[in-house]
Amino acid sequence: MNQFIHVGFGNIVNTDKVIAVVSPDSAPVKRMVQTAKETGTAVDATQGRKTKAVLVMENGQLVLSALLPETIANRAQTGREDLDEA
């Protein structure tokens, strides 16, 4: 069953396709984001705000979010707990 997580501003992502949620502050991640923007594989879900998290998808795309990585991880964990209770 597909689970989805809200990554800000009405945007949702399939949690089964997320490999990692990382901070955009390190130089390697900044290079990944720049390359993804140049090649068209970046999905900007920030609505013009500062990127605080980068979701690396299994197909190589990057989803840029204005939410902190911890917030996204907590939302993903909460969603799993809700399914376990059902």
C-alpha cells in the first residue's frame, strides 16, 4: 500500500520512493541540487522559500522542501504508526 507524506505547501511524496532526506547545507548536496536543476530532475516544492531539506528519490530525482528534515522524518514515522494501529 502506498504511503504519502506532506512535504509542504500542499505537496506530497510517495514514501516508498524516498531513499534519503538530507540537509542542503553540505557542498556535495549543493552540487547534487545544482546538477538536478540543470538537468531538469529537481522538483522544487519550496514555493520560493529557502530549501531546508532535499528528498532523494529512487529514480534519481530530487524534491526540494522548505520543511526541516526532522519534520519530514517525524511525519513519515507518524504515518507508519497510524498504519500499525489500524
